[in-house]
Amino acid sequence: MKTRHVWYAGLVMCAVLFALARWDIFEHFEAKRSLAGYADRAAVVAGTVAGDPDRRATSLRVTLKVATINGQAASGNLLAMLPRETEVGYGDQIEVRGVIELPEAFETESGRVFDYPGYLRVRGISVVMQRTVLREHEPAGMTLLGPLFALKHSFEHSLEQTMGEPEVSLLEGMLLGERGGLSQDLLQVFVIAGLIHIVVLSGSNIALVAEGIFRLLGAVPRLPRRALYVAGFLAIVCFALMAGGGAATVRAVIMGSIAILARYLRRPQAALRALAVASITMIIWNPLVLWLDTGFILSVLATFGLITLAPYVETKLIRLPAWKTFNIRSIVATTLAVEVFILPALLYTSGVLSFVSVPINASVLPLVPLVMFFGFVAGVLGFLHPLLAFVPAVLAQFLLQLILWIAETAARLPFASVLVVPFPWWIAALVYVPLTAWAISVYRRSASPEPTN
């Protein structure tokens, strides 16, 4: 066995042993932080607002890091549903009253059971308070994330001053990871059309933004290649900061950066190693993401498919145009590679099999960097005056309307999608055994050798 392989095996073994030790520690502290023992009773809860409050159509969802319950010391996180017009922010000290309840799983429109307790558990939340009354509120002092969240809300307000609904909510989803303003019907349209991934700030969105910057700056004569990489990664950092730097945003930044590493540095082997290191690190930090965080699983699968399958698929699409400023071949190859590799997991989680996903993605994905660019410029200029943001806002709104029209038209097509009957998780896992073996096989055949510098 090669020395390099021995080192890899040793690193993997160390990671597994460390993860097992971390799991014991994690379970111990998670049990100590659980508030399940307070369920089914009215209580007055005091604590600190942890994270950015999520404003939905009818409520404001606040994650509360609990300090006391009915005057007695307690430890854990609670999700409080406050009236939508309530004004609280990250780091504020608040006291609320309501009935503490255990979260319950529920059935989705596709017949799948959504594990809501697991969804909250991976975020460190053990109980909820549905109808919450705010009793006391003390604004936060200076915090690290507070200014970032304040900047994000100011940016949202700037966008809302220049655009209407539902376009502005869709843009906020793309730029900031906020989709609370989108109706369930519209979200279902994006699911059927296979476009739900563009509604949130994801690794694919970030990669698209960086790609748009690369192509724009690539037209500048004699611009060093290194400058392209620096510009792309600076753009990623800007979007991460604007989105508030939450856990999902950090994950999107990591996955998007790895995708760029594979595609533009022409080092797919380095990208695969980076993906492995990033995935193992996230699992060690929070072991629950491995089976309770659908977003994490889909991000890893999509990035793996992009690295291993996209170059191979692109070689089979030689009849499609590959213009420098509008590479249809690359867009379709990327879409196919990602769709193929996440399909079993998507069918297990959502139950929706879209037959229009590939052509619709090929039509919409070239528009996404333009939408995000014009939307970002409109938001920034809107800080100064709404009139300054008029032109980029009109362009962004037009493109958003076009995306909405494409998605809604696709969703109305006969046989655009079908519902797949629920099946056990292990069937999806078994499908990934030959699929992964095939992906690695074609990757080895199509991957170019790494630079030896």
C-alpha cells in the first residue's frame, strides 16, 4: 500500500475515534441542556435571544437561550412563537410567558413525515412555546454578530423599498437565505420545477455568484488568474457577512468554495479531500447533522456529484454550445451531475420526482448571478436613496418575474412531476453504493492530473 494511502487511512481512523469520543461528550451535554422535563406546563421563561429572529407571515420565531424557568435556573434552548410585529434582536434579554410543549412530527403534502423534533434537535432546540407573550425586553449591548444581523435587516428594508412581492421575497431567499415571505404554494411550485435550491442561500448559489464574477472579470485583458480567485472568494465572504454568518451560511460558503476549488483551480482531487475534511469536521462538531440535517446531507451529495460527475458529463455534451460568456454545456453538465447524485436522497425526503428539472435549471441558472448582482446593487444603493436603486431594482425585478414565470409554467405542465411512494432510508442508502462507485470510476477516468508545481 502506498505511504500516502496509509496516511489517509490513519487520518480517517483518528477522525472516527475522535468522532466516537465526541459523540459521548455530545450526548452527555445534550441531555443536560434538554428542557423536555418542563413540557406541558405554563411557565415564565427568561433568557437571551440566540440567533437572528425569523419573521414569518404570522409570527416571529425566536430561539431563546434559557436562563431561568419560573425563577429557577435552567439550561437549554426554546423556540418561542411571538406576534409578527414584535421587535426583538440578537442578544436581547427577554422574558416570555406561555405553555412549554414538545415539538411534534407532521405529514407533508407528499405523504412524507417531517421529523420536526429532529429538525429542531440538530439546532439545539428541545421544546417550543406556540402562543408566547413578551413580558420584559432589554436590548442587547455590543455583540459580534449583532451588527451583522442589523446590517442584514437594513439591507432587507432597502430591498423592500424598491421591489414588490413575491419578487423581493425570492431575492431575499437567494441573497440572504430568508424564505419566510414565500407562500407554501410558491415553494411547492419551485419543488415541482426542480428549482427549490435557488430559493435559499446555498453552496450552489454561492458557486454561481463566483462563476459570474469569474466570467465578468475574465473579459478584462491581462488580468491575472489569481485576481479572479481573490475576487470570487471576496464575493463569497461579502454574501456570508450580509446573510449574518449563521451555521447554514457557513456551510454554504464551505461547499461553494470547494466547488470553486474543483472547477477553477482544476484540482478535483484537492476538492474531494477538502470535501471530506469539511464533512468530517461538521459531523464531529455536531454529530446530529449526519442523519437529522437534510440540508447538510444534500449539500455534501451535491458537491460530491459536482466534483466527480460534472467533468465526465460535460465531455458527453459536445453538441451543446460552450461560449466563453454563456457556457450552456457547462450549465447543463453541472445540473445533470448534481441532479443525478442527489435524486435518491430527494426522493426519500420530498417524494417529488420532477421531469422538467434539467431543462428548467438550464434555463434559469444563467439568470441567477445576474439577479443576485442587480439585487445586491439595488440593496446597497437603496441605503443612500430609493431613486438611486431604481435601475438595478427594475432589472432585478424583471429577471425575478421571468424566473417565477418559468417555474410556474413548468409546474403547470402535464406530468411535470409525480409523487413517489414513501420508502425506507436504507433503500436510498443502498442505491448510493453503486452510484458512488460509478461516480468515482468516471471521475478517475476523466480527471486531469494535478499540477506538480
